[in-house]
Amino acid sequence: MAGEKGEGARPRRTGVPAHDAVVIGSLLFDEAGGRAQVCGRELRLPRREWALLSHLVARVGQVVSKDRLTSEIFARPEICPNAVEVCVSRLRRKLQPDGPDIWTVRGHGYMLRGN
């Protein structure tokens, strides 16, 4: 019927993503659009921080092991064991003060929790 939105319809308002974005508290994570924002503030994330956030967003509320993050983000066995910790620390600083928290679950890994 004329005037109805079909399956291919796109949002017309400026700033509305045409694809699905994940919202966790004040974090907007739009993987397909390649952007992440906290309270409207754009996050500039290097490749590894982006990959870390992507893994945590996909499993929000679940613990993601440090070993899994190391193998999937760095994909090199010779990488320094503290590399994930450094990446998590940098990402935490960028999410604060208004973004979700990355919790350390001692002996298990990391978990993203909404604010």
C-alpha cells in the first residue's frame, strides 16, 4: 500500500542509525556503523580497544575470560600477559565517568555492567 514503510525503509531523522545499535546504560555501541558513544560523547578507540569493547558488549553481564580475550583480540601466543590488562585499563578510562563499568572477576576475567 502506498505510503507504508516496507522492509527496506530507513529512518529519516538525522543521527538515527539505519542498523541495530546496542545501548547499555549511557553507552551506545554501533558496531556496524563503527561508532561508540557515552552520553553522546564519541569514543575514539584503537582497534584492540574496539575489539575488547565489542567482546564485552556481546556478552554484557557475563564474565569473559582473560585467556579468551587474549587469543581473540591479540591472536598471538607471544603477547605479553599484561596486554589485556593494559587494554582494559585504557578502555575503562575512556568509558568513565558516565559509561558502564568493566568489572574484574578475580581469577576468571572481565564483565561489562551497565550503569
